[in-house]
Amino acid sequence: MLIIKNIQRNLLYICRYIGIRSKRDRFFWVRFRESVQLQKAKCIILILKIETNMNNPFFMTFRNFLLSITILFCLVSCGNEDLDDLFQITEAELIAEDSELFDLMNRITTDDPSATDVTCINFIYSFTVVIYNEDIELQSSIIVNNDEEFSNVLGSVEDGQFINVSFPITSTLDDGTSLTINDKDELRAAIDACIEEEQEIIIGNASASAVECVWEVQIPDDIAFNTYVDAVFKLSSAGVVEFFYRGDVYDGTWIFYFIEDELHLNINLDDSETDGVVGEDWNFDWKVLALTNVMIDIENDAATRFILEKECEAGAYCTTLLFEECEEEDTPGVATFTLEDYIECIIVIAAPQPEINDMGEVSDPVEWQITFYDTEIEAETAINPIPADVAIITDVRDIYVRIENPDTLEFTTTLLTLQSMECED
């Protein structure tokens, strides 16, 4: 109907230009009839009825001119069925701006780093995108030639509006297969299949990467303190995990999966032999906010957030106070230990943690004084310390540690174990 109104307006301009002002001039009148079906072609037919002074050659010429416009317009309209189909549409055939399909199409064409990529399907351009308002009235039609242009068009669609594309469109998959998409249902199915494939790849890569090394718990920069900082997750195959925290180890599971298009990490730790606090703090379905080869950013429904950092160097993280070294090549069964090498892990695992006041401020860090002893009594009385920088050669040995605050002279003691192990060349 919009096209008919435009033609009617243009003919009125022609009439006025040559001096035909109104019906009372009784030279001619023009009537339009909307599209009729001619076999399989849709044509907009202009029915022109001209009443003129047939003896006037000028108006005879003008009548023939109008009739030629009628025939030409019909031929052009019939030859562009795809475009005509776009204009004659119902809401059920359109893609709403707030729909999941619209969002999925946007993810295919955008470079937004915060969105899960949909890269296994690629549109083959060019095709037409038509934008409708909330009343299903055509606003504009645009030919897009690449992902950037398509993304720009999608970004220009306002709340409450709809789009349609000139189906069929062609796409290619990662394996080079060509795929013809005939309507929005097929488009959604193709994108869903693509996303499912990519999700399986993401889960596989995440699981494979997770078992290569360990994951050390850290916190965002805007968090002052958390007791789990420097705790360690160590994974084996099939999602089995060990969690090392304050010298204890907790067995559990660690499983990646998707809920719709969101990646989740389900953690479940067995703390039945302790006070149950670790399970209360970690046994959640965590939403994965970000995932790279070296970092996993997770958050639960209570807005508790952790950053798990990948660490592959054995001496750069702490698990328990059992310290192992490889046997000497020329003295099998024994190894060399230097106690000062373990001071950092002793503080992480056994030193009293900072206190937090009512204002949420963390107490000033303490420069802990660490000394070593052969017996618990010696550790408590601080007599006969073992030099920390002198090598100890042994197969297995228990050492008592005194951890003292030099400002307050308050102290605590703990036990560590040195153990030699057979190592492969």
C-alpha cells in the first residue's frame, strides 16, 4: 500500500505540473487497485480511467504516457517477488529486537569480547534487511554486504522494532559445508547447532587446560581480603579435584557445563571430616564470567567472586606442610632440604590471618619471624633453633616451626615434614 500511495502522489505532481488541478477540470481521474494474483507473480496494477477531450492531441499523448507507466511498473514489480514478500509480512515471520534469535545474529556479526563467540557459521553476503516499527510498518530496507554492515544495522534497531531478511540466505560452516537457510526457524536451528558445537569445544578445552597445572585462588582488586587467597585446586581427569586450604586437603568434583548460553563451573567439595565451612563457601553452581588459558573468573548467586589463576611452576604455590625433594643421585634414599625455602608456604598455610575491623579494613601486615626446632618443647620455649639456611640431608624428618609476631611476641607452632622421593631422570 505504501508503494501505491507513493505512485499516486507522484502522478498528482505530474497532473499539477501540466495544469490539471482537480476533478472539476474533467479531463481525467486515476483510480488504483491494490495487488492482484497473476498466476504465481504478484503485481501492483494501476487502473487508469481517463476522460478527456479526444480531439485534443496533447491529452491523447499524455494518456498513452500514463498507460506506459502502468505497464512498466507492473513488470518491475512482478520481477522482484523477494522484495515484495518482505513488505507483505506478519509479526510471526519477523525477528523482534528483544528476541534470542536477534541476539544470536548479533553475536555472529559482532566482535564483542564479552560475548561467547559464534564463529562456526558465516553468512554469505549480500542480502536485504528490512526494519519494521512496533506496528509492523516498514521503516527502511538496507542491503548488507559483510558482517560489519550487518552488525551496524542490528545495532541501529530500536526497542520494540522488528527485522526481516530476504530469505533464503546462504552460510558456510567451519568444515566448508554450504548451508541454505529458508526462514527464521531454520536460521535459529542452524545457530543453535553451531552454538552447541562451540560449547562442546569450550568445555573440552577448559577441562583439558584445567588438568595441566593447578589453579590458585585470588580475589578481585576491589576486595580487601579473603581467607581463601592462595588456596589451590588440583585437578585430575574426569572432573575429580583436590582443594588445598590451610594445610588440609578436600576431595571433590569440578565440572564445566552450559546453561543456555552461559558457561558454569560446578564445584562440590567433601568437608565431612571438618567443620563444614569449606563446603558452605565453595559448593555452588558458579557462573563463569571470563575464561582464558590462564584464568577463570567465577561468581555465585550471592555475588561472591573469585579469580582462579593457572600456575604450572611447582615451587610457586603451596598445598601442605609436607615438603618433598628428589633423592640424591649418588646417595639413594636421601635428599637435601633447606628450611628457608619453605618459609613463604609456612606463612600462607599456618600463620594467623589478618583481622578485619568493623569498617571492613584489614590490619597491617605482619613480618612474621619463622624459626625451626627438633621438638615441640624447644619450639615453644624458643631454644636450640635449627639454622634455616643450612642444608639438611635426610630421608624423612619432622620439624617444628615457631611462627611469632615480633611486635606482640605472640606465637603459634606447627609441624612440617621433610621427605625424600624417587624422581625420574
